[in-house]
Amino acid sequence: MNFQVTVLKILVSYLQGHASMAELKRDMALLATSGRDWAERTRRLAARVPDLDIFAQGLVERRDGGWRITEKGRAVLKAMEQERL
């Protein structure tokens, strides 16, 4: 499972793209045990952006005791899922 892609996918699923650390940990644990399909999917997505760094690239920001996906993060995730960068 690719950690950074998983974080983007989790955050985009939350209202306003923000999740507390407890929510992130819970969702990560759920996805980590969900089977090979998720792990393979996140690896494929990550391969499309080999230099992915969600914090250095401004895709995710730390805020209010959690993390929030930025508009740039949403755009990169959308491009990864559409296979266009």
C-alpha cells in the first residue's frame, strides 16, 4: 500500500478534505487490511507520480490537529486517477 496515495484518497473522502489524526489512523488501518486490491491500486497510482511528496509539493497541509488536502492535491489525485499528468 502506498502511504501518500492512501492519505490523498482518505482526505478527499472527508467533508472539506480534512481529517483528524485519529480518523486518518483508523481509515489507514481499515484500508491496510482490506486486501491486495487496494494495495495494488495505490501502487499503480503512485507509479504515475514517482516523485510524489504530499507535504513538500503542497498537496496536503497540517491543520487543526489533522491533515487537509489542498486544491492542488485534489488536482494531482484526479490526474493520477485519469492517467494524465
